Amino acid sequence: MKVLIIGSEGMLGHDLVDTLSINNEVSSTTIDTLDITDITKTIQTVNEINPDVLVHAAAYTNVDGSESNSDLAYKVNALGTRNVAVACQEAGCAMVYICTDYVFDGKKGSSYYEYDQTNPLSVYGKTKLAGELYIRDTLNKFYITRTSWLYGFHGPNFVTTMLNLAKTNDNISIVNDQIGSPTYTVDLANAITQLINKPVYGIYHITNSEHCSWYEFAKQIFDNAGVNIDLNPVTTEEFSRPATRPKYSVLENYNWKMEGFPKMRSYKQALRDYMKLL
Ligand SMILES: NC(=O)c1ccc[n+]([C@@H]2O[C@H](COP(=O)([O-])OP(=O)(O)OC[C@H]3O[C@@H](n4cnc5c(N)ncnc54)[C@H](OP(=O)(O)O)[C@@H]3O)[C@@H](O)[C@H]2O)c1
């Protein structure tokens, strides 16, 4: 297949290029070659490349920054995604969008299915959900993949942040009452590669399996690294941030399972494999 990846210099975008290039003819754009807030250029670029599938991995991903830069977050995540969807419609290609567990409010208390009610708490979550809605209003052939707590080789993430903090701190306070599923970008890129080979359009929750709090995740990171450090579990209220995050945003990979795809491996195994290569 001919695949176009938008946002190819992002953390996930890099791995998408590597993985999708194995069996497909891949083209890619970065923010320097295509700013998705420019609808004319977006339509023109997608038309010229004329892909079978477009994977949209570009976003304004600063969750806390979105609270004070809400216009920019909306422009990129909602309107930029609308522009990409319109371009896909004109080119007649399928679209993959990467969305987030932050579309949920976390109050359900158990894992979220694809059909559960969304209710984002943050500007970032609202703008990402608005992007989803534009796609659903514009296209028939789309895969919306919601994922969570990404880490990988090509961008700052929780794992590298923890390891860096440990170099200059004897103890670190970590939130222990937000629960989610850390997900390795390489595993997500592999899953998306499998997904686009079938015309099973719709919404997919795709995360590594099992879940933990940020505090538990940090403990595993330091165990794997053999680093001895005092970790102090704190509540969300004690660790104030501009954006409100859901307390429990574990995503049930239900459609993924129903379509017969193999279960995503445990985040613990994925984390170990990732850290071996750091
Ligand atoms: N990271 C997570 O934990 C997480 C969790 C759930 C879902 N997601 C979603 O997964 C996707 C990939 O995330 P990621 O962590 O790989 O993000 P990332 O590393 O921040 O990459 C996003 C890319 O989009 C580019 N970009 C920003 N504005 C753009 C614009 N107007 N036009 C074109 N490109 C633009 C960025 O360029 P610059 O760097 O130059 O700004 C960056 O290269 C995003 O849709 C994100 O919302 C992420």
C-alpha cells in the first residue's frame, strides 16, 4: 500500500515510518514540510501523494500547555485534523487518527470501551475529541485509535524524565491515584500496521495490556534500571498541574479483540524491552 505519515518527526511518527516502511511504500511530512493548519496546502499535499492510507500522528501534545494555549491546541488538534480529514475525503484515502484516553473523565471506575461516553476534563482532551468528531462527520473510511501514556525512543516521555530526575534528586514525588496503561510506541506502530490491512473501520482502543499508577510505573522503571531512589507517592491534589487528568483511564482494547487481533503484550514486558535498548 501507499501510506502517507503526517507528523513523522514526532515520538510515535518516527516508529510509524520505521514499521510501515517494511511492507509499504511510505511518504512522510513534518511540520516543516506540511503545517496541517493550512487547509489548502494539506489538500494539495495529500492529493499529490495520493496515498491509500494516511496516518495522522501530528498534534499539539503539551497537555498542560494546552490550558494556556487553548487557541493553538484547538487550531492544530481540532481544525488541523478537520483539514486532514477533508484532504483524505478529496483524495479518497482511508485515515488513521491517534487519539487519547484523556477524552474520558475517568469517573467510570473500570476500563473504558470504545462505545463509552466521552467527557474530556482538559483543553487537550477536548481538542483531541473535537478532531475525532470532525473525522466522524467527514469520512467513512477511518480508524480512530485511542491510546495512552506513550513512551518511545524519539521524544521526551515519562521514562526518560524519571531517569533524568534520578540523576539530580535523592527522592521524587509521584502521583499514585491516576491509573492508566503505559504504551510503547513501537508496539502501537506495529498494531496500526496490522489494523490498516483490514477495512475494519471505526474506533479502536490500543494500549499495552495491564495497568498501573504513575507511581507504580516509576517503581518499575527504577527497578529495571537498578536505580535506588526514594519514591514518594502523592495524590493528584498534592501534585497540582494546570490540566485536570482522569483518575482512571484504562482503555479496554475491545474492538481490537473482537476483530481477532492478538492481545497487546503487558506494559511491563514492553517497558523491559524498551529499557534494554536505551
Ligand atoms: N504522548 C502521549 O502520551 C500520547 C498519549 C495518547 C495519545 N497521543 C497522541 O499520539 C499522537 C502522537 O503523539 P506523540 O507523543 O508522538 O507526539 P509528539 O512527539 O509531540 O509529535 C507530534 C508531532 O506533531 C508535530 N506538529 C505539531 N503541530 C503541527 C502542525 N500544525 N502541523 C504539522 N505537524 C505538527 C510536532 O512538531 P513539533 O515538535 O515541531 O511541534 C511533532 O513532530 C498525537 O496525536 C497525540 O495526541 C499521545
